Amino acid sequence: MERKDFNDTTISISDINRILLLDGNELLEQTCMLLHEKLHSFCTCIVELNEANHVASTLAYVQENTVMDDLQYDINNTPCEQASNSDTEFCIYAEKAYQHFPKDPFLVDLQLESYLGYPLKNAQGQTLGILISTFKTPITNPDPILHYHKLFSKIIIHQLRAKWLVEKTDTLLSQLSEQTKRDNLTNLYNRFSLANHLKHLMEVKGKKSSLVLIDIDGFKEFNDLYGTHIADRVLLHSASAIRSAFDNVDTIYRIGGDEFAAICEGDVVEQRADALFEQLHSGFQYEDLQLNFSVSLGIVSFSDAESGDDLLLKANLALKLCKQSQNCHIQYYDSRLSAMHLRRSQVIEALKLDLAATVEKSALSVALQPIVLLNGDNWSRFEVLARWNDPKLGVVTPDEFIEAAEHTGLINRLGERVFELACEAKRFLEQTLGYSVELSVNCSAKELAQPRQYLSQLTQKLERYGFAADEFTIELTETVLMTQSGDIRQALRGLHEKGFKIALDDFGTGYSSLNYIHRYDIDCIKIDKTFVQNMLTNLKSERIVKLIVELAKQLQVSIVAEGVETELELNKLVGMGCTSIQGYLYSCPLSPPQLIQKIENLPPQSSSSK
């Protein structure tokens, strides 16, 4: 296309406004089309640079009034190489461009006379792309051409910075997810990988496989007697023996402090379990120490379970019975393991009765743990934790009654009761302390799967007690975001519209949910206590915590560190930029009256710092 006299062509304000109303690829393509048409270029394009391999990839490319397919090319020996490396504002060859770059096939083959490249830089000044126009004739009056390229480069940079920010965040997520799939010490897969793998294996492996849980007997005593260094050697030796016994390293997991898992295919589980027990029972020599210990194994066949979660539950039942029985080191699950099922049934019946009673007669209660903002004026944020001391059953753990509620359809009623108790606690605290407090309340996947009912329950309680939604944070685990039941996005949108804040609890312990972090409006990320408590002795855990803090900054959300127990952990977190702290360093979960007493007995300045 012959370039016409540029002085006869202008780009109007309406043209620019039309571009500003667009976004994404459409904005990039229409920007190139506008410059191409108005400036009568041979082609106009926007390229993104990969400095590692010196390759440019077109994000938008217009030639002969047509949006062309994307392409890649080597920038070596091209004007794009100069544009990417230049500290100047632009790179221009007003004539004989093809002669200046005889090794550039695009310029030479098409005999292109002139070239203009306008670098697109990020906030740090790094050139990540170029806005390019080429012409078949010399540029005799470069000023207007430069003016419009400069103008539109700013619009393009604004669009691309969002893209680059997402890519940077995705890179952080990728690093984080890669480090959270495996156990730091043994490099075996971890508990969360096991849950994902079991779900898949139950679908494809049939019923001839078995799940084996392995627990080191008396491991705490090893740790207390010899210290973590020797205890780690025991774990590494155990991991090596399990690898040897079960062959395939990809089906072996470390799922807890002293607990491992293995998936055994076929009907050889008995022989392998016996071999593993004998190998570990014989102990091993480390330096001057002869370390003798034993293990307990709980085994369940895939044919005895309906799902991956069911497999883990039944293997745990077998393992618990094994550890409770004298002279038993290998326990297979069978239907006679009924005691735990009986307890579960009793919990379910007692829970139904309790939830049917009024809140005044309920044995359910709440404990509160402070979330301390360093340098704050006082303790004003607390996480609400459900507790239950039943008259007949005694203390029922949260794991017991929450699991029972989820499996019997009582979870919504339980959540409603806990929120009401939280409102009662909030009223008591504010009346006693004389200032407003904010509470964080946990929410399960099954509650959020019925968003209208859940939101209605919350708003009714707020109206009854006269509280505002922005005084409450709803805490979700990563499992909630991974669930397929209900419209999670709709539910979170509804909570936000009412004014509730959303926190992502136990962050970093999941894998698949990392892919969903962009999809949901999250106000706060809570770092899982496992990483916090390991970061002083484990470099991987420290790096994960740093990544999570940096990720929170990128996403512009607040960050809370859970499970902080020591001054050293606190100082490390503060150095990373995390100043909202929850953990036993400040307080264990307490009943509202106990919490009041704790706050009133705090020494000066301790309400916000240690």
C-alpha cells in the first residue's frame, strides 16, 4: 500500500474514544487497524518479547486492512532487537530500512523503506513489547507518526500491564503449587496429593488395590528424647523402607508428622505389609545410635469403600484400632470395627437433639481466638471456633460433630447455631470491653452450596442483634472453592454485596484450588499453620510463606499468619511484611468470659504486641 501524505490524515478524538471503550485482544487489534488505516502503513502490529530466546510474538497484527494470524519471529539482526535494547523512547529508520538490516527477511523481501518501533515497558522500565509500523515509502515527516504511536503506546501499555500482572501472579501460583504437592523432608507426595489421587484411582483401578496407612509408634518420644534431627532421620529411614516395600514411589505419601500412606495394587498387600514391618522393626544404626522402633499399619481394600474419603476414613479406623490394641501391628478393616461407628451414631443423635433445643439450652458453645494486628490499639478481631460438651457424651471434638453434621444434613442448622452464638459472644464482648469487635466465622462447602438459605440465615441474625455485615468475615477453606456443588461464585458475590468480608483459610495446603484464586473475590488470605511452624527449620516452608505474602500483595488482599507460637516465628513474619497474627503466642481459643479476663490482665502495650 502506497503511503499517502500524512498531513492530510488525522486521528480524531472520537477514534480515540472508540478505542478506549474496548479491552483485551479487541483493543489491541483495533488500535493496530486504526494506526494502519490512518497512517497508511504497510503493516502495524503489537509484539510481545521473550528475552530468554530472543523471540517476538504478535499480539495483534494488521496488514492490508486485515487482521492477520499471530506469528513468531527471531528478533536477532532486526530493528526490533534495537528497539528492545534501546534506552531511547523509540527506534526509527526513516528510509532504506531494508538496507540497514540485510539479514531481516521481512524487511528485505518486501523492500520496506521505513520502520518505527515504540517500546512498551512495564512499571520497572523493562521492555516487554513493541508497537511497530512499517512503510513502503520513506518517512518524510516523522513528528505526527511519532505522536500517535506515543499516544497509543500508553493505551496499549495500560491494557498489557493487567495481562503481565496476571502472568506474574500465575507464575507465583505455579511456584507455590509445585512446592505444596510434596512433603518437604522426604519429597514424597503429601496428604492433599493422596486425596486427589485416591479419587482418581477409585475410578480407574477397580477394586483389587488396597490403601495402607503406616504410623511410627512412639515417635513423639523419639522427638523429645533425641531432638528433631534424629527424629528426621527416623522419618527418612521409614520413607526409604516404604519405598523399598511398595516399589512405586508415585504411590507413597507422607500424610502427617509420623504417618505415611501407600497404595498397593493387586493381592500382594499382606506380603508387602509383613516385609515392611519386619524391616522397620529391626531398627537402624545412625552414627553412634542404634535406633529401634516399631510401626502400626491400618489396611483397607478398595472394595470396602465407596470413595477416596471413605477409604481414608476406614483405613484410619483400622490404624486407630491397631494402635489401641496390644501386640497388634497390622490391622485390616472389616465390619467388626463398629465401636467408632457407634460413637458416630451417638454423636449424630445427640447433635439432632441439641440443635432442636433453644440456644439458651444448647450445650454447644463458642471459643474465640484473637487475630492480633501488631501496633493496633487493642484486640478487636477474633476467630469463632465451635465447641461442644454434651451432658451424656462429654466433650465432642469439632472434627466429630462437624463431620457428623455434614453427613446427616445438619450442617446448615449447626452453622446457624454457631453464628447465633457468635452474635451473642460479640454482644457480650462489646458490652464488657466498651468497643466494637469483628468476628471471623467458618463456613463449610455444604453451607455455601445453598447460598440463598445461608445468606438468609446470616441476615436474619444480623437484624435480630443489630449488627452490620462488615463486622464479620466468612472464612472458607480451599476445599470449599474446589467443590462442585452449588454456585460458589454466586454465593460469594451475594456475601460481598451484603457487606461480609471473605477470607481463604489454610492457604497453601491445596493444589487444584490455586487455579481458582483469580475467579473469586477474596479479601484475606490466612497462611496455614503448618508452613508457619516449619519455616524456621525448613527452607521450603519459608519460601512458601514468602510466596504467599508476596501473592497477597500482588492481589491486594490482607494476610493473616495462623499457628504462631514463638517470638522467632513472629519476628520472621514481621520481616516478611505480615503483621496480622493468630496463634498460641498470644492466646489459645477461650470462652468469652475467659477472653475478657485475658484482655483485662494484659500488661500495657500487650494488646497489640508481644
